[in-house]
Amino acid sequence: MPSAEDAALARIVRREAGLIVAQLQRRLGNFDIAEEAVQEAIIVALRTWRRDGVPANPGGWLSLTARRRAIDLLRKRAREVSLADEWDADLANGAGATQRTGDERLPMLFGCCHPALSVEARLALTLRAVVGMTTPQIASAFLVPEATMAQRLVRAKRKITSAGIPFAMPDADDLAPRLDDVLTVIYLSYNAGYLEPSASGRELSEDAIWLAELVARALPDQPEAWGLLALLTFLSSRTQSRFDDQGRLVLLEDQDRGRWDGVAISRADGYLATAAALRRPGRFQLQAAIAGCHATATSWAETDWLQILTLYDLLLRHDASPVIRLNHAIALSHLRGPAVALAEIDQLADRLNGYHLLHATRAQLLTELGDHEGARAANERALSLTSNPAEQQLLRSRLEMPEQ
Amino acid sequence: MKYVLMYTNRPDLDAAVPEERQAEVYQAIFGWFEKHGAVMVDGGAELQGPETATSVKSGTNGGAPVVVDGPFSEAKENVGGFSIIDVPNLDAAIAIVKEWPSLGLPGVAVEIRPIVDHSGDM
């Protein structure tokens, strides 16, 4: 069971690792070696620092260790011997210490999130190379066996080389859609940690927020980057109230708003204002605004559903995906009642048949309409479709409730 | 890096496109090849329609190859032509391919596939 010190160590490592991968990748022109070298350095760091304490300059320590590992890896691949020797000489002279700037991670992040890679590959690469998570940690976050995740990473790195995916910032014309891909990966990472009441779940979400902030500050004229940061910060303001003492999920309507983090909410408001000032709305800004509506409502009863519905209407123009339409229907139910909402949801039945929240939502609405048989069936279907223990727990307790 | 571009289309959807529009796109394609002439290692070829194709397929149980009527795949998508380009990286290839005039029509896809580099082979 990892200790609090371990967690602190791991966090320090993660904050430094991405920069070193980016620098090595640039220097070597080889992402695979750069990334492997840093992974190995991370493992050595965690072991050594646990024993000897964190060095005064953890970034420098990691950088040096990673460079040594990179030289070893280069030697192992026969063709790279001369480059390895050149590097060895540099290292002996104390040369090769590169200037550190915040931007260097960005080209690598955009490369890891390239549309030519599958979404799963983008997630795995970003969490490994940019965030510095280990393969077992990533595997556990996405509930796949370690060997599967390792294979996924190998295949992804192979595609980068064989297809010539560059680690470079996209052209101005392509920046908006490519940034959307990056922000999506960060959002998915946040989500993976969101429903885990464990420490590792919280860490993953924190890492996602850290990455979102890195991107926003590196691209301050990109409103969607600020929008994502605002969204994640609003969501994180509710971390203390999302689970009860037994680790059970608490729905938004039942959460103790007194436990919401007011400082985080103010910060999120600030990020959203920064985004809005740039006058280019987008889906992450709109989702943030919706989260903001909930964050500023003093109680569930005070929630401004009309404002939320209006925002969902706007959001649908940017993102007409079925999940957004589902959320739109939920907002609608608060204004126009369950029957109207159910009609809208039933149009999504085909596309969202495998999505547990569709059925859970139908169950809520059917209960309100007095169809307890239908609600039971829908809750059972929802239960069968989710593997998240906290959600399963919630659905089971609904099934066990006596019908009014 | 060398990539093959495979220009594909959906003949069943092409049928709905008015002749004038098709002619317009065809003209634009000439312009596209001119514009990107510098990266064309081989302009490749425009293929005659799928109805002109013949395929030779592996025989069953390792038996003799079989000659059949039609393209190699039963899929709706048809390969209409190919070219070979040489560009620094995938983003450069994508930027060029995004301008392919047929992409304005429904059901069109251009695949970008890197070529195996045999230069290191003995």
C-alpha cells in the first residue's frame, strides 16, 4: 500500500518527467529511447529517493539519470554507437545541460495526441511521456492488464516512427482541431480518476488539472484551453462531497454544498472569465459554464435550469454527440417534466443502448412518472452495463429501495 | 519520408453527384497535381472503374490461385488511383491531402501509407 511519502515522491517525479522526455526527444530525435530512458530513471528515482530522501534538485537528478540510461539504450542498438559515444563525451564535459522552458513539453504533447493515433494510444502515451506515470499505474487507471497497456504503448510508438508522426506544434490553421484532441485526452484522463474514491484516482485527476493548466498557460490566447481548465477546476471543487465516508457515490443533488471548495470555484470562475474575454466560444467553455451554474447554486432547488438548458442548446451546436443530447434532456426534464424528457431520450435509445447512464436516466424519469416496473428494468440494465463499483453500488441501492 | 496516397471513393454515392459537379472536381484535380508537383515522386495513375477489375486470389487449401471478376475486396469503397509523395513527415502529407478536390464529395477517403524502406537491405 503506497504511503503518503510515496505519493509525494511520485508527484515530484511526475512534474519533472515530461520536460526531460521532451528535451531528450529533441536532442536524440528518438521518442522511443527518450521515453524509455525517463521511465527507467523514474523507477530508479522512486526506489532511491524513498531510501535516501528527495535530492535538492530532483529535476537535475532525473535528467542526469535519464541521459545515462539513454546512452545505455543507444549502445544496445548497434547503429547508434557513435551517437552514444558523442553523448558520453558531452556528459563527461558537463555539456548538454539544456535550458529549461515550459514550452518544450507542448510539441511532444501535441505529438502524443496526434489524430493518426487511436484515442487509447493517445491517452497511454500522454500519461507516460508527458505526465510520467508508469505502465502499471496507467493500466490500473484504465482497468486493463499491464501487459495489454505495455503492448498498446509499444504499438503506438511504432506507429509514430513508421508513419512519421512529428513532435511539433501544428500550423496555425490546424491548431484549433489539434488542440481539441489534446484537451479531449486531458479530459478523459480526468474522467478516469473522477469516479475513483481512491488516492490514485484523485492523483490522476490532479495530474489532469496540472496538465490542463500547463496547456492554458502555454497557449493563453486559446479560450478552449482556459475553458477545460475552468471545467476541471469546477468539477474538482466537489471532490470532498462526491463520496461519503463509506466510499459510496453521492449524487449532485444530495451533496453537502458546504463541503465544496469555494477557493477552487473562484479560481474556476476566473479561468472561465479569461476564456470568455477571448470571444471564441467552444464546447469546453460551455461545459465549464454549465458546471459553473451548479457550483454557484446555493442548493439543488436554487439551480438555474433555464440557464443550464440554454447552455446545452449552445453546446449542441459545437458537439451534437448523443451524450450531450442526453444531458440536454436531463436539463429539459427539470423545466418541462419527465414525459417530455423521456420522449427526447427515447430517440437516443439506439445510439446509447450500451451506455449505462442512458438507462439510469430513463429509470429516474420513469420513477417520476410512476412506472416502477419500467424503472426497475432500466436500473437493472444500467447496472449490467457499468463496471465502476461506486456506480454499481448506487444502482443497487436504488433497486433495493421500496417503491412509493 | 515516402508515402503512397490511395484515392478512394464510393461509386454508389458518386451516382448521385451531378455531372457538372463531377467535371468541376476532375478539373480541380489537375490543378492539385500541378500545385503539389514538387513532392510527387511518382504521380501514379488514375485507375479505370471497378467494373474493369480482375483479381487473382489464393486457392482454397493451398490449391492453385483462382481468377475472379472484380476488385480484390467486396467493400463499397473503391480505389480510384494512387500517387507516391516524398515529404518531411505525416503532417506535411496530411496538409497536402486535405486539399484533394474529391473530398468535397460524399464517401471519399484518401489513405496515407508509409512505404517500407528497403534502402538498408543487403
